[in-house]
Amino acid sequence: MTRDVIALTPKMPDVWALMASLYAGGSDLDLSAAAEGAVVQLHGPGGRPLVSVESPVLVQVPGEAERLLGQSAAPPYWWTEARASTAVPEAERLAGVVCGRLNALLGGSTWPPGAASTKVVDVSAVPSAGSGQPAVDVVTENAAVVLIDRPVVALTSWLAEIMRTAVVSRRSLQIVTPGGVRLTPAARTTLARVPNRWVVQDPECGYYDGLSGAVLRWRDGAFSPAFAEDGTAAVAAAFTRGTRGAAGAPANRTADDRTGGPTGNTSDATAVAPHNAPADEDAPGRQLIVALRTVHRADEHLLLGGALEAAWKALTGTAPAGWGTAEPVNLPWSPRQLTDLARERAPEPSQLLVVGTPDRPAMATVRVTRTTKGVEEDTVLTLGYAADEDPPLDRIEALADTLVREHGLRTMLTSVRAARADLTTAPRLEGPPIPHAFTLGPDDVHTIGLDRARRPPVQVLPKHLGPTTRPALHYPLGDGTDPGAWERLQQLTAHLKGDHSRPATPAQRG
């Protein structure tokens, strides 16, 4: 397992400050670089990895330290993360001294509080061991396993790098945490992708999947579901404790169902079937989820992020606060810089994160892809609301019209779920998002045929949006609390994906 210590300093840790901190264990320590120089590792006798230190990140976005650490820090500040191997007791103290010396030289604070020290750590008695990096605890033929013990697991740059390495080597990324840990939306999205897994330690069953509840066992070099003789996977009691129907897995939900939220396009809108899962009775609020896809012409005038900014302003009253490629999100919001980064990475896709101001929990993931259709943006915006707040569902139709007219909207699916207002995910059963509305852009309406698209075989009356000569269609599905909206969405998308050459039936024509 690794233990993390983070220094938040108002001044940039320069080379001399870093060297003075890195030699907190004495001059007998060896230094090496990893991740193309982005990580410095401290090695004890025999090459044993003790501490790895990330390159400092300048955080210019308000609220990130509070969101990820529960600790106040006024931007701009430098975020320097040290990870210590818990296989060596001296390593954790060494990480604290590294960050403590940075604070002594540059000011600022350390997380967790009280971890900082300036005393020299004696590592001369540390037993030798093979080389490696403390970021990855176990590497097998099938999995890269990382043990993390911090209140909120975020998609940090080092975790994203481990994920990329695991993908290249055809391994799953498996994060192991205690039961009290939560995931940020970005970390949840990453771990929800098969074959990745969130493994939660539990005193009753040993281990279970934090997103599906499946009891897990270590087998063939990876954590996988423990199947009973009848072929079903058991669900951990801790996963359902405190929710209705806690006796077992809810109806129509397998114990290892880890699919993500709806993508909002017609081909994927039914990828997440209704599970009839009960909402967490202790959920302190609700989340509004807006999943939208836009397509743009690839030219020198292209500016990405416009649709997301329009949605953010419509639903919160302000623009996004910051963006980046990992957490903490460190750059002030800038569609131009976002576009430049995506253009530099093309034709490879870009995965980006966007956050809002601290007064309204909001986060978006953006995937930019170059395709034969142009440049596609797949965006999922999630906003959190306390128990006494109502999500602004009355603004969704007007937002859809704006996105159709000004931002090349192809599809948008809006849904509501009962979940934590701070957007984090605990290893407990959550109900699925309940669809509120689906918008089909003018290009897809034209391809399907307006006459067919506006007469679905369900009690849904679509509204025309955008230009009358080439309209989009907006389908109201429910108020965000009616589980029957799932069936309406499934019937609608099945109709839209049907044989477009067949004329509509008399019933469909009304």
C-alpha cells in the first residue's frame, strides 16, 4: 500500500528546494527518474523504492484542495505529491519530511495535517529489496493493483499514467481501498470501464466491488467475482446495508454490472437498462446529469468547449472555473487552450476534465475525437444539489434549443439520480439515473425521417427545436423520479434505430 503526503506551497518548489527535501533521509539515498522525468523516486539500500515525488502542479482553480482533500488553500498554489511505500515504516515518515521541508522553505501547508516534519529519517537499516515504484503495489500477468488509503480517490496524473500503462500491457487496473473511501466522478468513470475494478476491503466478506457489490476473491493474479455453485455472484452486505431491498442484488441487476451512465446518443442510449435499483435512503441530495454529443467541422476556426460552456451557464449561471487532463484540475477555463491541446494530440483522442466554482458542485468529462464526420465532443456534465434544492429541469428544453442552433448538437440525454450532492461515490448501492428528456439533433432527425421521428410508439409528444426547415426533436420522458421513463426511453430509441425505409404504421401516424 502507498501513503500519500501532499505539500501545498505558495511558491514553486525549484530544483534546490526539491533537492534539499529529497535528501531528508541522508545522502545514502539514491535518486532515479520515471514517467519521462515527471516522477522522482527515492531508493534505499539495495534499490528498495521508498518514496516517489510527482512534479509540482500549479493549481489556479478555486476549490480543488477542498474538493479532494477537505483542506482550504487559496489559489494559486503548487501541489507537490509524495507517495510512500507502507512496506517500510520509515518511508511514510520520509514522505512527511520531504513535504515538511518544502513547507519550511516555501511556506504553505501539508496534507494530511500533522504529517509534515523536518527531522532527518534514518533509512540505513531498511532491508534491501527488488526495484520498482511504490505507486504500483502488485503487478501480475492480468492486473496492476494499487492500494490507496485517502478519503477521496481522484484521477491524479500518476493514476492516469498507471491506467495508460495497464491498457498498453493488457492488464486491468484494480484500486484497493478501505470501506470509507469515495471516488470522484472522473475516478469512477475510469474504474467503471471493464476490466478495471474498485476493490473495497470489508471485514465481513473480505473484498467486494465498490460499484457493483460483487464479493471478490483473488484468483489467477486478479480480483474477480466469487461465484456460487449455481453460477451467481454474491453481493456484499455492506454494499446494500441501509438501502431498501438490502437482502440481495436488486431485480434485473447482476452482481457485477459496472456499466456507466447513458452517453446520450441514439446508439448508446439504451446501454444502461433500468435496474429497478432502490435509491440510497441516506443519499443527501440529487445529481443532474446532462450527457451530450456535438460534432464540428474540422478547420482552423474550430473552438471546442462552447456547448459545455453554454450548458454550464444555463444551469448554474456561471461559466466553468477550470479544466485539465487530471485531478487536481489546475488550469483556468479557456476554450482556446482546450482546443489547442486537442489539436496537438490529434488524431489521438483527448480526455479532459472540467470543474466549476465551489458554490455549486459540478464536474464534466469531455472526450474529443477526430472522426470522418468531423470533430466530436462527448460530454457528461454532472451537477450536485442538496436535499432542499430542486435541479433546474425547467431550463433543459431552452438549453437544448440553444445547443441545436449554435453548437451542432447531435444528441442530449438528461437524467436525475438520488446520490451525494458533492458528486463523490461511496461503495454503496445507488439507484440508476432516471431519464428526464432526450433530444435528437437535426442531422439525425433528417436521417431517420421527420415523419417517423416525431411519432414514436409511446405516449411522448416531441417538441420541435431549432430551424423549422430542419428541426431537432426534444422528447420529454418524465420528471426525473418516474422509473417508467426507462421503458419510454427504450421504446423510443428502439423506434429511432428501426428500419427507416418502412413507412410508419397508422397508429404511429396518429
